[in-house]
Amino acid sequence: MLRLLDGKAMALTVRERVRQAVQALARQGRTPGLAVVLVGDDPASQVYVRNKDRAAREAGIEARTLLLAASTRQVELEARINELNQDPSVHGILVQLPLPSGLDAARIVRAIDPAKDVDGLHPENVAALAMGDSTGLVPCTPAGCVEILDQSQVPLAGSRVVVLGRSALVGKPLALLCLQRDATVTIAHSKTLDLPQLCAQADILCAAVGRPELVRGSWIRPGACVIDVGINRLASGKLVGDVAFDEARLVAGSLTPVPGGVGPMTIAMLLENTLRAAQRSFAKRSGATTQVARARQERC
Ligand code: NAP
């Protein structure tokens, strides 16, 4: 019998957890701040940014969106990011990708202070994840996939996980997170041979390829857990995942729908990353204040 993994409901649990932690900070006179930078007027990006802004405000996070023209030059954008790096009221910075052509996204990501990099894409955070160091910030979508598995009590330790897709945003970090949690992980990509046979070995199959309904029901091991990260809009306007949902539901043991699966969880994890970055910044600042006070006392 299929268990539908309701990402929307699970995301609400995370958002409530964040809201309560933000309230606790507010009682100490502290407010986490998130800055979202949108360059250009891509309609899909505008929707994503609006949703992130709204979710952050609902959680009590002070959200601001910087709207910059598509003609913004690299140096100008880097200067704006530097201002946000220096701003103590901003704890999380997210530059909405993709950027308009002519802007070097990799350089922009490197310009963000790693402690404020709530997208988890700065090389320092990528390295932390690769080294199994849990102090870094982890990309939101893969973190959301693991949160869905955790909330659904699907065990990762000892499971065979197949991740379809090897992007820096989803596939690779998701594989590393699963590995960190003692799963046996295989990463597949566009050059992988015999995908159906490989997928059929998975206890947990994660699809992040951006190919509408690539994964057929016959690729899925009966009873497997299927996490569908894909968001693809068909010519008809319908939104579908990377998994053929109507086929998968007949075989899988549990399955995330599209929409209403990984998508809402991605935003929830952004809020959690912002909270984490803020908590660290507050702790660091009060640590520094204590040190100054102690030094003063010693001098008296
Ligand atoms: P991406 O950067 O385009 O990467 C796609 C990956 O899939 C690549 O590694 C590619 O292999 C692989 N691939 C493409 N066609 C394949 C095929 N026929 N067989 C096997 N592998 C194939 O995409 P992404 O940013 O990771 O995003 C993947 C999907 O997730 C998209 O639908 C995107 O919209 C969605 N997404 C959703 C969320 C969310 O919040 N739910 C967030 C981010 C992304 P090569 O490396 O060999 O090219």
C-alpha cells in the first residue's frame, strides 16, 4: 500500500519549529535577517523569491529582497553582496539563480560570506559537507529530501540509495548527505548505462534530473521509497516531476508528489539555514562581548 509523503505538511512542521525558535530569539531582542537578491525579471525566479520572502516573514525572520536590473554588472553585484556581508542585521544571503547571462554565478557565490551562505553553495560549505563536517550550511533542497526521509522514518543507515543527477545544487550534496547517514550511495547521470536496472536496486530512489517522468514504474523496486525532486512544466501547463507518478504509485512503498513534495520543504530548509546562521552569529557576538567584559574586569 502506497504511503504518500506529504512534503507540504512536513514543511509546516519545520516552519513551526523555526517560528518558535525565532520567537525565543525575539524575547532576547534578536531577530534573524535574510536578504534575497534577484537580478533581472525572470518570471519563475520572481515567484520563487516572493515565496521565500513571504515564508521568512511568516516565521518572524526579517526578510528583504534586493531587486536589481538585468543590466547589473558583475562588480556592482559583488559590491552589493559585500555590503550585505558587512551588515550585522543580515544573517543569511541568497542570490537567486540562474543569473542573467554575462554574470559569473560561481564568482558571485564565492563573494558571499560562507557564514551567511544559506544556499550552501560557497566552496567552504561544499568542502565542509564533503569532509563530513556538520558546521557548514547545507543546500536547502537536498537537506529537505533528508528531512522528508527523517520525518517519514525511512531509515538511511544501511539502505541502498540511488541518486539520479549530479548537480552541485541537488544531486551531489544529496548523495553526500545520504553517505554521511551511513547509506550505500550510487550517483547516476546522463552517461550512466542501464539506468532502469540500477534504479531497481534502490531502497531509496531520488530523482533530480529535470526530465519529465523519466523514471518509469518498471524502474522502481517494489516497496521502495521514491523522492521526486524534479519540477517540470509541460507544454499543457501541467507540473510534473522526474518520476511517472501514476506508474510509480502502483509499485513504490512511499513517494513524494509533485507539486507538494520536495518543493515546499526546500523553502522550509532555507528558513532553518537562516535561523542557524543567525544563532551562530549571535553566539559569536555574545562570546566576543563576554571576552571584552572579562578583559575590562581584569584591567580594573
Ligand atoms: P541540472 O543541474 O540540470 O542537473 C541535472 C542532472 O541530471 C545532471 O547531473 C544530468 O547529468 C542528469 N541527467 C539529465 N538527463 C539525464 C538522463 N536522461 N539520465 C540520467 N541523468 C540525467 O538540474 P538540477 O538543478 O539538479 O535540478 C534537477 C531537477 O530538480 C529539475 O527538475 C529542477 O527543476 C528540480 N529542482 C527542484 C527543486 C525543488 O525545490 N523541488 C530545487 C532545485 C531543483 P549530466 O551531469 O551527465 O549532465
